[in-house]
Amino acid sequence: MNDTPEHFQDSSELSPAQRLEAPNTRLIDAGITTINDMDTLRACIAYENQHQQRVPILRQLEKRANELRSQDDDD
């Protein structure tokens, strides 16, 4: 994979499927960690509920939601 800047994709442009259907758990973890807004998070939760319903992934999404809420409270 080429690491030149033109090959990087802004994480905010990733679809829920791209974030949650990665080929390994490290990429899924990274996809969740890079969620920076509640709209994206809600879309990912809806996607997971509709497709896989994996409890560990839903827990990670819930944890990320709590982190985002905490950040909003700090601002």
C-alpha cells in the first residue's frame, strides 16, 4: 500500500461498512476509535444492529459514545 498523502482517506469519509467490516479486529478498532461525531457513531450502531449484531462491537461503539459525550461536556 502506498503511503503518499493522496492515498490517505479521511476517516470521516468511511462508511459504517468500511469501519465495521474490516478484515481484522485491529482495523475495526481503528475504525471505531476514529469516529469523531455522534452522527457517524449512530450510523455505525444502526449498521451493526442491522447486519452483524456483534455484542463486543456494540460495546466498543457504546464506549466511544461515552467518550464523545465526555468530550462535549468538557468543551
